[in-house]
Amino acid sequence: MTMQKTFLAVKPNAMKRADAVGIVKILNEKLGAQCVAMKVYTPSKAIAEKHYEALSDKPFFGELIESFTAGPILGMVWQGENVVAKAREVMGATNPADAAEGTIRKLFAKSIGDNAIHGSDTEPGSAQREVEIHFPSADFTPIADPISQAEKLTQAQAA
Ligand code: DAT
Ligand code: MG
């Protein structure tokens, strides 16, 4: 088992519903990992297209880019043993109709296109690639209280 980092983000629609803090609470409780970077920002089209590059031939790609750039996201890096796969479990299935009870998508997603959270997939190199896209110059210091930090950042963004 090796120490990993994964990129997680509360998506714009879930931010608008003020779900960010509730989502961070679940991550903090269930991931068994540390949050080592957190920021609120609206992804540019260039960043979004790079992030979702592997899906560029999908029929829903245009909508996906539009929704990921529609407003601020809460972007995070979490670090821990096996955290990439663990986060996929805690997030739940891509389509909330298939998501298990207690998962973030079961609780907060509205549809496959509005599924509340992004998390890196488990393909080797994928998480590291996303961390580098979204946090190119972070120093990855553990955040003592990620829930308070999420409250602070999302309040500042709403003000
Ligand atoms: P995940 O986000 O669970 O890793 P993915 O990488 O296959 O899922 O797809 C990325 C996002 O694209 C997903 O969170 C929501 C959107 N998406 C996937 N399949 C879709 C579909 N059939 N229709 C609309 N949006 C879809
Ligand atoms: Mg994916």
C-alpha cells in the first residue's frame, strides 16, 4: 500500500446548493485521509478541457465543460493510503441512480450530469495528472480542520 494523493472537487451546481461543507464533512469522516490543499475557483475552459481530455469524444462533452466552468468549485487534494480508490467508494457511482446508500452522490447528486463531486479515477497516473493541473504550485501542507476551512472559503465566496 502506498501513500497517494487524489484530486476531489465539489462541482459548481453543488456549490450553488451550498452543499460543499456537507460534502467535506463526509470526506473527513469516511476517507481516513488528510486534506492537504483546498481552494475555491472557477475553472477556465482551458483547464476544464484539459481535466476532462479523455472524454472529449463523448456526446456530453460540451455540457460537461459548460457545467464544470459555470461557477466556483471547491478544489481539494486529499492524501492517504489508497486514497484514490477509497474516495471513489465514498463518492459513489457516477450515476446517482446507481449510487450506494450513504455515498456522497446518493446524498447530494441530482442526475448523472449534476453529480455533485469529481474524484480522480484509479487508472495509474490519473490522480497525479489532475493534482498537477489544478494545484501546479501547492506545497501540500495538512489542513488541521478541513470543515472549518471549507466553511471559511465558501462563505468568502458567497459574500
Ligand atoms: P466519474 O466522474 O464518476 O469519474 P466519468 O469520468 O466517467 O465519471 O465522467 C466524468 C463526468 O462526466 C461525470 O461525473 C458526469 C459526466 N458524465 C458521465 N457520463 C455521462 C452521461 N452519460 N451523460 C451525461 N454526463 C455524463
Ligand atoms: Mg472520471
